[in-house]
Amino acid sequence: MTKENQQTTTGITSIKEGNVIHQKITNPFIKMIKNALREQLVILQKRKEELEKWDNDAQDRFKRVFGFADEKARQWILSGIEKEIALNQNIPISNFKKIDENVYASVIATDLTHIIKIGKKFIKAPVTGNDSQVLTLCHEMSHFDDILGTEDLGGNSPRNFAKSLARNGDERTMQSSYNFEMYFL
């Protein structure tokens, strides 16, 4: 090596000169969760307003999803939505844990700290619509015992089972996470 190839350079930071470069460090996972929560809140509030208004359109939507539209059922679902709104607005982002599984999400119903495990399907899902991040959050939050304590009924075809429950006016729709999820489509 020649002497000129062995040269080193030194420098001083430009902070003293007032040239500070600000970098916004973003975590895509956190950004995704915040966006999903924001959109979830929109639909939760929309359905809450429908249940409070309780006009013919609201009753028809409710009956299509749950199979009946009586006052007791309306109050049960309204209470669950109000609890999900409170959770949505207060859940720490640190409660969302990324997992390396090919699922949307999972929770433990008895977990009163509300940890939500986020899987690969959630990350790839659209924010809204069918099989979306928003529907997943509505569904998973409904499992918590202090929200609605819903369950995944119907084995390998839970959506078809949920639709069947609604068609037959079966009260198990009140405990079906898939019926609750469908209410937000």
C-alpha cells in the first residue's frame, strides 16, 4: 500500500455548528397496530351509534347477524362494544406481541391484562373488510372474559356455523366470536 492509501480521515460532528439531522425512527409493527386500532374505533363507534338509535335498519342488521333483535340481546352487544371501545382507547401498544405463527391473532380469555398475540396472517391482512386487521381485533377482544367472553364455535367452519346459528335464531350467537365479528362487516 502506498502512503496515500493509508490515510485516515477525522472529523467533528456538526452539532456545534447547528447542523442537526433529525431522523424519525418508526417501527412498522407499531405503526400497523396503531392504524388498525384507529380504524377499529371508527367501526365500533358506528355500531354503538346504530344500537343506540335502534331504528329498523339497525334492527335488521342485528337480526341478520345474531338471528333475533330483542332488547336483552341489544343491551348485551352494546355493553360489549362499549367495553371494546374502552379497551381500544386504553390498551398499551406493548400488549401486542408479534408471534411467528401462521394465524391472525390469539388471546387468552382470562388474561385481564389483555395481551394480544399477532400472527403472520394479521400482518398480511388488509386493514378493513373481510379477514381484516379490524375484524380480527374486534373478534379477539370479544374473547376476553371482561369484554364478552365469546368463544370460537363451529369447529373447522366457524363462519358457516355462525351463519347457521343466526338463521335458526339460536341464542349461542351471543357467545360466538364469529357472529360478533360479522357485526362489523
